Amino acid sequence: MSDTFDLFRPARRHRMAFLRLHDVTPLAMQYFVQRHDLSLLSLRDKPDLSDVEVLFFSLHSWRDFYDIARLPKAPGQIWIAGGPAVYSPIGVSHRMDYIHVGDGVAAMQRMVQGEFEGPGTINTHCMNTVQAVEEPPQVCFDSRIVMSVGCKRKCAFCVNAWRRKYVERPESEVVEFLQRTPYKGVSLLSNSSDDVSYYANLTPFLQGKSDMVVSNHISAITEAFAASRSREVLLGIEGMSERLRASVLKPCPAEKIQKVLLLLFNHGVQARTVFQFNLPTETLADLEELRTLVHEIQPASKGSWAIPFIPHQPSPHTPLQWSTPTYSIPMAEAIMDFRQSMFGSKDTGVGVYVPAPLYPGRWFAQQVAEWLPVTPEVADAVEALPRKAAVPEMIEFLAKRNVRLPEAFLDRNEHTVFPWDCVEVRQPKARLWQVYEQLQKIRS
Ligand code: SF4
């Protein structure tokens, strides 16, 4: 296959196209579709892809790997993927010709010129090792601007902390954007807006506008902040108990959580607090600690509080990549009991809503997509997984359908070679292992 696309061929319809898998077009893609000769197609419209020569994908989650498993590919067509999900590229390496890992502004600039090989780009025909590309925040589109990338904090489970360096866009560029944008609802994008060193300085420029994206660290919520918010506040608290929060390097005393939530509710601000379950060493006692906290807060105010629980995944390129994937069905059932116990809570104080958690079958689909190429056969087997089963049972279920996870899947150690090791990130693997070992000490 030629690495250089012949730009001087007679123009054809959809010579290069971006295929949107879902309703949302990623910001960077909108930017490129508008500035280059790139067509924007949507899977929902069942487009005819037969005359597309180069097809771009932005893969945001493991679900996207299953979406493209059965998508027909025309002979000679070049498929290129980028997006956050390809830090673990094996799931789509058999379908793509090139996979770009990391920030993609420079890569897209060369790719639309027909230069597919370059920094951060895997040629899947030889599976070269790449260093994920880091670029300063550049993209700014309509009502949205990226203020910062990465995260200053070091939560052990979080990809944002370990994959790249924290970098802020200059304050003057954000101020200039706020002064010129005609939109009232704006999105100042970052992983945690309060961590942006100049976020507080933006308040005068936000007069008459509302920042639609809020992703705050709990320690930053103050009286003034609560008084100024009109939209829901999202708080990633993660561990259900103090012990668990400390064990994943995101410590936060229960007292602090209580104080902050009451502050928000007393100012009429809705809250959404995200917790993980299936964290290493977790027991039902950890959920009990959270239930106690909720029962203390709930009658003390009015308002609305959503408490989603997300099953933990040992994410690639984090210290927890060495944790054994576990799904506790008793814990999921206890969360469902908790959910039921909160029905009608708005009649007695804060209305608490606990969405049903993701069950093991669908949760396991992500694990598989990080370890195996998602072929139609793998997708069929994964889609047939029992809804509620423990991990060993799901592994056996897949093996009976000739879908075999390697031994290292359940048996991880310092020497484990992960399927995503062809991607190098800012924190070397040896450093991630050191942190993992420190965590074991914290837990013991
Ligand atoms: S969980 Fe949030 S605060 Fe922690 S490292 Fe990730 S983005 Fe930062």
C-alpha cells in the first residue's frame, strides 16, 4: 500500500471522509471537516461508503470497536482511527490501516495531505511501537474551547493523570474567546475546571454566559462557587469509603463530602456524584459507609442528587492496569437495593436518584476489546454473554465459542506484556509499576 495519497486524481465524491459513529461529532473533527476537503458522514444514515478512498474514525470508547466490527470495507479503501479509545489499539488493529495515538491536530494536517505515516501513528501492517503525541490545547470551535489537557492530580485509576503532561492554554486566548463568542452557553473544557490556574479570573468574562461543562474536584467547592452555579455540579468521588478513596490516591474525608454537598443543596444546586465499584479490596462494608453518609445528608436539605455507580476497569497505561478484572455481583445487587431504598426520597428531603449500574456482560465487553481484536466472531460471542456472571464464568463462556483470552488476562505481574504496550505514554511502564507497588503497601 502506498503511504502517499495522490492528491491530483480527479475529484471524487467523498474522496476523504470522516464517519461519525454516534450523534456527536468530536470537536477536533468538526474543526477539520470545516477547514479541509473532508466529508462528514453519519453511520445512522447508512451512507454508501463504496467510493470513499480514505475513511477516518474517532473512537471514543470500546463500544465503538464493536460498532465497526461488522462494517464493510471496500477493497483498497484506507481506514484510519484516532480518538481516546485507541490508546489500547488491539481491538481495531485488524480493521484499520493506520491508528493515530494521542493528540491529532498535526497528524490530521499531514493525513489530509496524504502523508499517513508519522509521529504517533501505527501502521497496523507492521504494528510499530509509537509514543503517544502530546500537543498543547489548540482546538476552539463555536462555543467551545479547550482550556487544559491532562490532569495535575494522580488518581491511580485515571488515564488523564498518567498518559500525558498537564498543560493549560494561555489565559489570554480563553479571555479573547469569551469576548468574541456570540454564544451564551459556552463550554470551557478541561478535566477539572477548578484546577485551571486562571479559572477564577474568568468570572467577569462569563457575565451573561454560562459555562456548560463543570468537572470539579470536591476540595475546590466554596460558598462563592455554590452561590454562583445554576447548573448541575459533577463530582468524581470514586471510592465509596475513605479507605477506598485513599487506596486509589484520591483521598477525601466523608466529612468534607457532607459539607460540600449540603453547601450545594442549600444553594439549590443539583449534584451528581460518581462512585466506582469493584475497586481492589472493596467489600460490602464500603458501600455501607456510603449509605450511612447518604442517610445523614438526605433529610438535612432539599434538592436533587444523582449517585451513579460505575464498575471499575483496570485501565491501560495507569498503575491499576495490573489489577485483576473483577466484578462483584453481590455488590451490584446491594447497589440495586440501595437504589430502591431511595425511591420517594424527595418527599423527605433531598431527592436521591441511583441509576442502575452496568451489569457484568456489558462491562466485560470493554475488557475483551482491550485484549483481543474485535472480529465479527468475537462480537457475536461477547453479545451473547450472560448478563450476570462472574469473570471466570464469562471467560469460560467465551472459550467455548473459540474466543480465548490469554493467561495474562487474569495473572498480571511485573513482566506482563500488555496488548497496549505498542503505545508508550509519558509515564514509563516501570514508573507505573512502582506506583502500583506503593498502592499495595497502602492497602496492606
Ligand atoms: S480522576 Fe479527575 S482529578 Fe483524578 S486524575 Fe483523573 S481527571 Fe484528575
